[in-house]
Amino acid sequence: MGKGLGSLATFAISFAVLFNKLPQAYEKIIGWLAPALGKLIRVTFTSLYLLFGDPLTDYYLLGAWAVAAFIGGFLAKKTSSGTLAALSAYAYNFPILGFCIFKLFESFEALGGFGEPGGFGGLPPLPPGTSLADLLGAPVVSDFIEAFIGGTASGGPTDFNTLISVVLPKISKNVILIAVFGALGGYIRSKLG
């Protein structure tokens, strides 16, 4: 019961903290796409940022994961259980992100997809004072685009080694942070009895 409760608490706290406190570039994208694609776009960017955001450059993300993992570990009651509870909460974001992306593609297709070559179907125009470059420069999004363009610029397919070299360090930072704070919460709880 302790691991399950700790895992659920870790996920709920981290998700709730970042749900309305995403980076400004994400807020611009959400403001642009939410009227056409729905509120699921915010859930998508929250999961994306929890999974691939860099906690060493965004202290809000660092705090969200540290506090959530510590509380989850504390509720799990043991060091190993705390680590497992916190890491499973991190992993919950993968299926959520996959489901959200699937539903967003369905919504985009229902709007007409890309429509004419170079078009964006039924998506609203960009907000005034915002360029596509601003939106594509958002944290995490810019890293993925850079990895994809790097492979296609050379005339070949996307270089998955480049993609992995971009994604793996960020995942590793999050996993280490979460595991440490989950274990710390479990350790303190086990010493308290």
C-alpha cells in the first residue's frame, strides 16, 4: 500500500505543480493551439516537460520533482520502496504522453491535417508578435527539432544517435534526481518508525 500511495502522490504532486507553471514558450504554444486542439495540449506539454525537461536549468522543475519524490518516498516508508515509488511516478508520464500525442493527431486530422502543401489545415493563425521560430525554440521542443533536422540536413534519415544523445542526458538527470529524493524520503520515514 505504501509504494502505491507514494507513487500516486509523487505523480499527482509533480503533475499538479507544473500543470499551470510551464515555461513561457509552452504557454504561447498552448495559447495558440488549445482553441483548435483542445485542453489536452496542456496535459501533453506537462508530461513532455516532466519527462524531458532539464532540472538543472529549470529550478521550478527541480523543485517539483524533488518535493514530489521526497513526499512519495516518505509515504512509501522504506528507502528502496521510496525509490521505486518515485521512479514509477516518472514512468507514468510515458503512456500519458503517448496517449495525448495520439489524440492530438486525431484532432489535427479532423481539422484537415496539413491541408494544402505547406499549410496547417484548420489551425488558427499565429498569435500577434509571435513567430514560428519563437514557438519552435521552446525547451525540449527545440532539442527534438535540432536532432531531427541534423539527420535530414545531411540528406539522410533522422539520426537516432543524435536524438538519443539529446534525450538520454535529460532523462538521466531526472531519474537520478527522482531516485535520490525518493530514497531520501523513504530513509527518513524508516528512521522515524
